[in-house]
Amino acid sequence: MNFLPDSSASLPLVGLGVAGGFAGVLLTWLLYKRWQYRRFVHQFDVLWDRKIRPFCPHCRRKLTDWQQYDSVKFQKDAQGRTVKVPATYWAFHCARCQRNLRLVDADGYEVPLEQAREQVVFNPVR
């Protein structure tokens, strides 16, 4: 079964049509990816959209559970030994990545959620 016309001059036109279609699909995909990455701003180790809603920086899913988690940290005691000390921290939990995401400023200090929302400036890199 041959779908091409008998003329050999139409073969380059079909090839150009296929290449143009492929280029159009590739350009559309690149523009979509560009839009997807430019719709967020990265501050406090979390992605924020224009409505100041937090998103996971790894899978780009919306974060919802802002709660307190229990953990341990390691400190030196008076004798110089390393011991486990219980610690708690506030963080978002990404259900897809199974990660706890803290709000941390540029100096490494934790920031409360309300303060982070007030300080987020939506100015994505162009």
C-alpha cells in the first residue's frame, strides 16, 4: 500500500512536512517547559507561585501539611561524647516525594510560615 503520489518531486515535500511537524511539536514542548519553570519563584528552599502557595522543589506538587515533626539532633555533652537530643521542627510534607521541607532563609535559620509568606517576592528569573 503506497500513500505517496507517483511523482518523485513530492517526496522532499513530504519530508519537509514531517520535519516541520516535528519542529513544531518540539517548539511547543520547549515553550511549555519554559512556562512551567517560570511560573514559580524559589525562596526559603520551597517553590512559590503567584498566589504565594508552596510547592515541592523536587516534584513540583502543591504542599499542604504544615505541621510539627519530631526528630533528633546530635550534640556534644560535657565529656565530649556525641549524644542524641530530641528536637522538633516545623515543615511541609510532600506526599509524593516523602520529604519534609523546612522553610530556611539564606543564612540557614528556620523561618515561620507567616513570615515567609510576607517576605516572598514573586520575581522569577527571566
